[in-house]
Amino acid sequence: KAKRRGNNNFEWFTQDINDKVERHVLMRHEIQEALKCKQFSLVYQPIFDQNQKICSVEALIRWNHPVQGVISPYEFITLAEHTGQIIPMGRWVIEQVCQDMLQLQAMDIPTVSVNLSPLQLSRNRFADDIKGLLAEYQIEARQIVLEVTENVLVSDLTNASSILNELHKQGFRIAIDDFGTGYSSLRYLQELPIDILKIDRSFVCDVGEGKKYEGITRAMLAVAQELQLQVVAEGVETEEQLTFLKTQDCEFYQGYLLALPMAIDDLARFCEQKMQA
Ligand code: C2E
Ligand code: MG
Ligand code: MG
Ligand code: MG
């Protein structure tokens, strides 16, 4: 096996690339298998309002690999985007959410967020596909929040804008995920049908009085308020962060401090325990 450190002559370098290519070819086959053999699953992370009530959940994909165990989406989403496998994978995610919706409603959870990759959104058939699934499971568009990152807008703003407008007209709610970390301009906040901003974890992890991102976070909340957008703070891990965000009138919170992402049965138990507490 080639090693990255030390010895960086040419042979090592090409060996490294070969390894990488091989790994990718292997992964691609494995993802194919995973789709066929149902190795993917969803976990749901609650999103809370200021009264600690669960007002929504975010669906997050997991790969239960037979040998490697649970693999994080950070490890396979990018590759699945390159190979196009994100298309069947993304469809599976939406269908699974549809199947889980009744159970979620029984927990008094009205909406579910789904992450979309730019490639999914760029396909002409996306709007029809998702409409078809919703009809099949008798689910209404307003029960689904579509999370897109700013990168979607950078690559093809005209196309993104027309599809997002169409989806929004159908009743879907649109969230900008990882807000503040992309390369797009603020102008899109005004131009696009956006309902929710999710402040990225990299800001939230360092908020509080006198902390590094105090000012930026205040400013993002002010922009959202001005444009009448809802705000979710992502990655809330400490009481200090939560307290600061509450005093700044941030409405919604998501993070390990409040709840981890959970399989749906664990989520049901979590909700029951909360009701009794
Ligand atoms: P994301 O959409 O920004 O999701 C939030 C990520 O932060 C999740 O990681 C979640 O588990 C993690 N997280 C939540 N609270 C905390 C916290 O307090 N501290 C820390 N350190 N992390 C926290 P996860 O599940 O590993 O997902 C990573 C990313 O993969 C997601 O980021 C999203 O971009 C992507 N992803 C996940 N599921 C899907 C999917 O079904 N489709 C697509 N296209 N992308 C997905
Ligand atoms: Mg997300
Ligand atoms: Mg995010
Ligand atoms: Mg993030």
C-alpha cells in the first residue's frame, strides 16, 4: 500500500492515485450492491422549538455495511454524486420518508426534512418523480422540507431557481442547509422561494458572548428576520450555545445537546419519554 507521508517521489504519487481509483471502483460496486441488498437506512434527528418541543425531524442516510459497519454519508455521498448513484439513492430516501410518515405523524411530528444533492435537483424529472411518490403514499408536499446547499445555486442558478419555484408552488418548503459556508451571494435569499435558513454548525460551535462568531451569527439572524425566514441553528452541542441563541431570538435548534439522530423506533420511544417527563 502506498503511504501519503514521507517519500513523495513520482512512483509513490502514481501508486497513490491508483489506490484511490481502485478504492473508488470498489466503492462504486459496493454502493450498487448496497442499493440492491437494502443496506441503507435512515435515522431522524429532531429539530426543537424554543419550548423544547419537537417541531420537525431531519432524515439522514446511513450505510450499514456488512463488513465495515455503519458508514457516514460524508464518506459516500460525494462519490455517489460523481457516479450518478445519488439518483436512485436519493429516490430511495424520499420513498423511505414517505413510508415512515404515518409513524412520524403518530408522534405528532408534522414535517420531515430531506437533503437533496445538486444532481438530483438538476434532473428535469425530479419534480415529477417526487410528485409521483407523494401521490402513491398520499403525502402532502407541505409535510416535506427540501434542504439544499448554496452550492446548488452556484452551479446553475437559473435552473435551480426555476425548479425550486415549481416545487415551492407545489407546497414543498425549501431550506438552505449549511448557510454561510458556500460561495453564493446574498442576493439569492431575495430571489429564491426560501422558507428556512439552517445556520451551519461551524458558526454555532463558537457562539456566545465574546466568542468568535457572536457577531456573524447575530447578523445572520437579523437578515433572516428582515426577510421573514425561519432559522434553524445546526450542531448545538452546549448549554452556552443554546442560551446565547435563545437570547438572540433564534427559533429552532438541532444538535447533539438536544437529541442525536435516531432510528425511527428509537425516535418513537424518545417522544414517549418526553411526553411523560
Ligand atoms: P447536514 O445535512 O448538514 O446534516 C447535519 C449533520 O450534522 C449530520 O451528519 C448530523 O448527524 C450532524 N450533527 C447533528 N448535530 C450535531 C452536533 O451537535 N454536532 C456535530 N458534530 N454534528 C452534528 P451526518 O448524518 O453524518 O450527515 C452528513 C451530511 O451528509 C449531511 O449534512 C448531508 O449534507 C449529507 N447527507 C445525509 N443524508 C443525506 C441524504 O439522504 N441525501 C443527501 N444528498 N445528502 C445527505
Ligand atoms: Mg441537512
Ligand atoms: Mg447542515
Ligand atoms: Mg452541515
